[in-house]
Amino acid sequence: MSEEILVNVTPQETRVAVLHLGSVQELHIERAQCRGLVSNLYMGRVVRVLPGMQSAFIDIGLERAAFLHVADIWEERHGAEPERPIEQILHEGQSLMVQVIKDPLGTKGARLSTQISFAGRYLVYLPQESHIGISQKIEGEEEREQLRQKLHRLMPEDATGGFIVRTMAETAEDAEMQADIDYLRRLWSSIQSRGNCAAPCLLYQDLDLSLRVLRDFVNRDTSRILIDSRETYQRMAEFAQNYTAAVLDKLQHYGADRPLFDLHAIEEEIAKALGRRVDLKSGGYLIIDQTEALTTVDVNTGGFVGARNFDDTIFKTNLEAAQSIARQLRLRNLGGIVIIDFIDMDNAGHQEAVLTELKKTLARDPTRTTVSGFSALGLVEMTRKRTRESLAHILCEPCPTCAGRGEIRTAQTVCYDVLREILREARQFDAREYRIVASQNVIDLFLDEESDSLAQLIDFIGKPVSMQVETTYPQEQYDIILL
């Protein structure tokens, strides 16, 4: 019983922290004005079919059209019947029931699927399928077969659709699984009754974050769930009473004066999780950079010199880094392609040990990960399934000065741009005078180090140039005014 879940609720947002042995492993944030869309079900309208990409854009009522690839279209096939191209399946203006499988990310719209699924606490319901699957994390073949037989026994004779047994079903009682089956079938029935609405329209919205805690986050290691809102505590208790009775005893209302997240230093962890640098206890550190295409992690020894020789220093730093990287990916919710640049190791045994440690720590992550091992360049390539925005994308926005680049042009570079711009203007227009409006740093440079350059330009164009400081301008911004 080494895990705790903290739920902090305000009218504006709900925040959930998952702690393992007192250390924060996951942070989830849901804001009232922009709830996540994953698992939501819509009646959408096809607005464009792209045969060359074998995909389509679907209007589901959002700001941007959502994306549907042919691989995510469910069709009932018989025998060896081949898959049809998307232009034979969809046409513009067609109404289509779709489910969101990935939230909009950056400039990309939501990702959709027509293969519908609904998660309960112990089961995932697949109304279009007929088979029973078992979670891959349940490895024992005997246990898998027992769960399959139990589900067959509990399903009503008139049941349609298929199920996937989740890992939490390993310890579930028959009555709990039966309740899950009934709940999921009732849910699908109510959605079907709303299926004749005019597209685009919302058919089903997934549970809010506080209730998803009970469905998705609680496991056999969870000792307690602390909630700092009495109203939310009562809602969660009512939900648990009806659907997840085994969790009810773990719920506790936190009513002390000191904020719950302050008590467990969660605010500090959030601040650290937004930084590029992550310090390791040994003195080494990680540099984590997130881009739209992938995330890179660079491992450095820093001030760690404690081992007997340099090879041991590198090996111990990489071992500690492997544990920290797995935690940081989960904490920051970094998904997609991840490239890890461990410190170079000549010893193949050390490489294997670091890789094993990384996989072992990643095994605790409920999100699916795959590790490809060391590449020819000595980099570890891996992927982590991405379904929602990362912590940084939720809490931050691109810097208005550097537009997310992380750097800006120097004042000297801007000065030279200004000189070239004045020269262009002088060749096109016969102005009486030119005025430079720029930031303090740029004007200071013109008055000091670049004063000769400006004087040469004034002599060349034969017109006076004046300067004006605009305190609201960032360093890269300037204007040339013709007087």
C-alpha cells in the first residue's frame, strides 16, 4: 500500500497528483473551460476526403476539423475480404459516429476512430466486436484463461459486443465485474438512443477528472485518496458506492487549513516539471527539450566524481538517469518519440544494465511505452503513447519574445538589420529624415559600439537619422519611420 492520490479542487480546475512512496509520479490537470476530449463520442460530418493520404477531415463541432485515418475506420469483414480504400467508405457530407482517441495537439486537430470503446473500472466494452481480450499486462496464461472464463460466465445470454479485461480485474469479485458489464451496456444503449441527432453533435462526454481517478488511477497499491473539496468528496463517494464499492474505504476528505498540495510539496514539483534541467542526486543532471516532433533527453555527469574510475562514474550516472527519465516522462506526460542521449559507455554490459533499469522503471507507467534499445549512434530510441497534452502545454504558452525558440537575436544582429532596412528605404523613398524606433538595448548599441556604423550610413545616404527608445518593444522589434 505504497501509493497515495491527492485531489485538489477549485471552481476553475481540478488537479490530481499520484504519489509512490511519497514521490510524485503523475500530475493531471483538468480545467473547467477546456476539458480533454479523449473518449468523447460525436456524431460528425465528413467535410473532406483525401484519397492520397487515405484520410478524412471530420467536423465534430470544434474549432478545427478532426482527423480520421483509414486504419482507424472499423468495418465488419468476412474471411480474407480486403480492406477498402477510404474513398469507397466515406463521402463528403456523410454523417458518422466517431470517438476521439487523441486530443488536439499544437496545430493538429483531434484524432478520431470509428471503433467505439468505453472503459469501466474492470472492463473495456467494444460494442462492435464479439471477442474477449485480456490486458497484455496480465502475463500468466492460466490467469488469463480464468479471467476469460469468468467473463463468459457473467455475461448475459443476450449480450452483444466484446470486452477487454483490464489489469484491475485480477482482484475483482464477480459482483463487481457484473456491475461493470451492466453499467457499460446501459451506457451504450443510452448513446444509441441519441444517435439520430443532426451532425455535428456530442453524444457522450467522458467522466470528469475527479471521477476518472476512481475508474482509472486506483489500484491494489493505493492506500488512500485525499480530496480537499467536500462537494467533490461526496460526488466521488456516491460514484464509488454505485460502481467501485471496493474503493469507498480509501476516500478521505482533507479539511485542514494548510493547502493539500503545499503539505506534500506538489507545487514545487510542478515548478520543477516545467524546467529544462533536472538535477540528479549524484550531481549529474538531465536536459529535457520538447518539440512538436519529438522529445530529447541529454544526460550529463555534472559534478559527480564519486566513483572509483571514470567508467563507473558514467555507469552510475546513467543508471540514476534511467530511473529519473522514466519518472519525468510520466510526470510531464511526454508522449510520442523520445530520444535519450545517455553518456557514452564502452562496456556492453553497462549498456544492457542501463537499458534494463529503464525498462524496469517504465513498467510502472500505465501508459504504453516501447524501447528500441541503443542505436548505432549510441542513442536510446523509445515511444510513449500520446493521448493528451503534456503538462507544459497545459500550463504554459510560447514566449511572445522568442516565439517558443528559446533564444532571440542579439542586439548587434538587430542593429545590422536596422542599417540594411534604412539603406533599402533610402533607395526607394526620398525622405527628409529617418527615425529608428527600437528597444533600449539596440539604441544603446547605436550610441556606443555601433556609432561609427551609423555615422557611415548617414554620410552614405546624405540624410539625418534620429533614434527613439520604445520601452514596450522586445529586443527583436524595431520600426523605421520616414519623416
